[in-house]
Amino acid sequence: MPKAEKIDTERYEIEKIAGNKIINNTILYKIQWVGYTKDYDSEEAEWRMTCDEKLIEFSLSKLGKNQYIDRLEPILLNYRKFRDDAKSIMNFIDPVSILALTTFQCGSVKFVDQDTVSSRFLLLEYLRDSKQQYLLHTAFIPSDDVIDESEHRYARELQSRMEVFSEHPLVKIIIPLDIEGLFYSPPPLSNLIFEPVTVWMCENSSHYEHLFVSKSEDVGFNGTTPFLDSDYLKPKEPEQDPKYFHAFEANENKRFYNGMKRLDYQQDPRFHCNLELKPEIGRGWVLRASHVIPKETPIMMMAGVIGPWKRAHNSLVRSGERIAFSSFIEIPGTEMCLDRRLYHDFTKYIPHSCAPTCSVRLVKSGNEYPDLVVYSLTDINASNNFSISIDYYRGFRKYVNRYFWSNRHPDGKIFNLYENKIDFVHCQCMERQCRTILYIDRSLKSHDPSVGKEEKLENLDPNFEFRGMSVVADTNRIWEIQEGDFVE
């Protein structure tokens, strides 16, 4: 009988994070502990702490009220100039990065990177190139007038976008009446898409105004530009209005199907759910059900840019696990994946859980690439806080189990990885079935603590092919949906 694992470590409550510093490219934080004098203060790496709210509090103390926004663009454009500037890293780059990091996969996992400085810069490069700088604009709360005006406009324009895609479930943006600490800006509407698209369609986006909408330069929440180009919203003749593309029989007017044929679900929408997009401290925006959803109900379709799986692997090599794992979904049975970096959908705001309420099925789409449809594994209701969650890391489970079968440690799995200074992904779902360790560095140099993040990424195990996150439970079957239910 295998020897039982000991509990990894005791938990101590953090009273305050009093400072930060850099040692060997690892950012350490000075910690004051609840119930202990300053003689017991210690310096800890971020990944040893499960206190996102304290990290946010520390970040806000480092940044000016709103002057930091003026510094974002110059630093993003010239970020490599600051690689050796310890003062800028500690006082600016680290704090704004923490605010963005808490929103990755909705704060449900923590990425343990020994070389945290390189990881911070990889993040900034990704946010710049994928036009997601809005994740950095969270260090202060706008005035009530700005919130009210921007919220109403955002909701109005979001509704207008969803009217074009009539089968898409209703998603309502919820901004709480009482906002504490910081304000998460919602995703720019021009970044959101409502059905999968091809690379070719992206490269010819001017022909697909119903799919790819230009953003307005009008400033909204926290200095971001989340709104749609006003020309898109102006009244149009029916033959030019995206809402009516389905209504015309003449092939030249069926622009909705150009680039990639799709079944027309106008008369029989597949999804009958209402959802809410809500901000949660330390997690960013999270998608939840707004009513009871019975078991085995199709909820919504995953969307992104359909491209070769090598896009996912190349992103892992260039940008690291944090970006690749939050951006790519494997399409089983094909050589393709969903790339959700530049354009993404609301399913990107579904958190990970080791005991998920939802899973994903392959569904007939009308073309060679099946749709990935999120559905309920159990009844979603008040007993589980209307939570919508997915096990994103199921594809790594066998490897992680094999690793610990041959690398046991008397004090538990996490201590094994801490002592060997190996990067990993630490689950934060807090479920009784939580696996704790979701992914372990697949670099050939993972055991070499002197090697930096970028060198590790250049030396991944050649047998490891990252094709996107494996979220589909049954890969041998393609379903159909009629009147909101799966059919045989």
C-alpha cells in the first residue's frame, strides 16, 4: 500500500506585505505575519503565498492614483529597456503585473516561476501584442458618473453585438454597487467574437464587419477604450445590417457564411441560457449562470481563431505556460486549435476547477471543424453559487501522477517541487478533490535552478507537443443540438 502523503505545509495568515526586492531574478516580498512580531518577518516568493487580496493591496500602495496609466504605453513599447532596471521593476512593473495576473484564468490557478522577472516581461509583451493592456488599468476606481455612463453604453453595445448572433446566450454585465479596492475594466468589445473564425478570415477582416468590429477611441472605464466604432451602430438598410445577414437567399448576400461555412441556427437556437459577467476581487471577470441550469444542458460555444496546433506550441515556447494555457484550446480529431489571444469569447472567463460543474462536447458545425460546446455536468444552482467551471488541466494529469510516483517526498508534493526549484502550476480551486499540482515544467533543464525562464522554454522535452488545453471529455463523438438539448 502506498505511503500516505503528509500535508504539504501549515498555513500562516499574512498581515501585510511591506516591500519587495529581487534576488537572482526572483521577486521576493517582505511579509508581516498575523500574531507575530516584526522579528518574525520573512521574505517570500509570490508563489508561496495564497493571498491575492494582500498582493493587490500592496500593488495599489506602490502606484499613484492614476498617473501610472501615463507610464504604461511607453513601458510596453520599450519594455526591454527596463530588464535590468530593478527600481522600475519593483515600483512599477511588478505592481501592475500583479493586477493583471490575478485575472488570468480567473485567479483559479497560480503559476510558479522561479524566474519571476522574465515571467513579468513575457506577460507585458503578450498584453501589448494581444491588445489586452486594459488588464493593467485597474489601480483606481473611476467616479460614479464615469462608471454609470460607461456601464450603460457598454451594456447597450454588447446587446447590439449579441443581436447579430441570435443563438448566443444572453450575457449581462454586472458592475457591483459597492466597489472595494480596485475596478476591473471589462474586455473591449472589439476583442470579443461570438463564433469561431479562421486565420484567413482574420487576415481579411474588412470583409467581415459583422465578426470583426473596429473599436471606438472614446475613453471609458479607467482610461480604456472598450466601446465599438459608432459607425457600426448607425441605422442601416436591411441588406447592409449584420442583424439581417441570415434573411437573404441570394448567395452574394450570405456574407455570414463566407470564409467558413456554418449551419444556420437562426430558427432553432442551440443555447437557451442567461449568463452574467461579474467582477470578483482577485479573480477579475468571471462568467456565472443567472438562473438554474439543469444537468446536460448546452450552455454556450467556445470561440476563437481556428489555426494549426503548432500555434499553441510556438506560443508556449515564446511566451510561457501562463499565456499559452490561458489562450489555446485543442480541437480533438483535427490538427487545429482555438487561438484566443487577439480575439476571444466569454468562455475565457470560465475558471478552472478540479471538480468542475461543466465540461465540453464536440458538436456538429456544418464544416470540418466541430464546435466546442460547454455544457453542464451537474445542476447549476444556488448550492454551487451558480458557478460555471471547467477542468482545463485534465490533459496533464497522467504526466503529473507519473512524476510523483517516481519523485516521492516525505513532506508532500509541493515541498518536492520547492526544494528542487521546479516551475509548476498550483491549483487554487479549494475543492475537496483538488489535485493541487496541475502541471510540472516540461523543460529538459527543469531541475537546473540557475537556468532562466526563457532558456527553459527553449529546451522543452522534444516529446512534448502542446496542442492547446484538452477540455473535451468524449473525443470520439460529435453531437447535435435541437431545441436546446443534445440529441442522439
